[in-house]
Amino acid sequence: MADNMFELRIIEPDGLFFEGEANFIEFTSVEGKMGVYKNHIPLTTILEPCTVKIYNGEEVKKVKIGGGFVEILKTKITILAESASWLE
């Protein structure tokens, strides 16, 4: 894993939706829009229904999330989603 990368997992009721690496993610919590890099202060927050953007270098993946929770640790982020589906 590169120095600026963190582990990302998205889990929905049916099981693991996504597991991989990212260097930045964007999402909307009940507190507002957030962007997270590796070594972010540990935080747990509630997700609004939103599009999560997953950045891995030049590649950007988009996931529609139907709300849930996100746990942010220094090198690992876990999203517990009510629902998740890929967007083009």
C-alpha cells in the first residue's frame, strides 16, 4: 500500500459491497459535506443518502449510498450503508 493510501470497506445489509484502497473519499454526513485523506482524526458520523466518491490516483469511482454510518480511523474507513449501488 502506498504511503498516502488507506483501506476502504463499504458494507451493506447483504454483505461486503466494496473493499479496496483509496487516497481520498468525499461524502455527505448529517454535519455536511466531508472529504477524508489518510491520517484523518478518528471520527464516527451518520451518512445522509449521498454519492460517495472514491479516489484512487486518477481513478474516481462513485457509489450511491442510501444513508448509514461511517467510521474513520487513521488508515481504515468503514462505511455501513443502508444500501449501495455503483454509479457511472
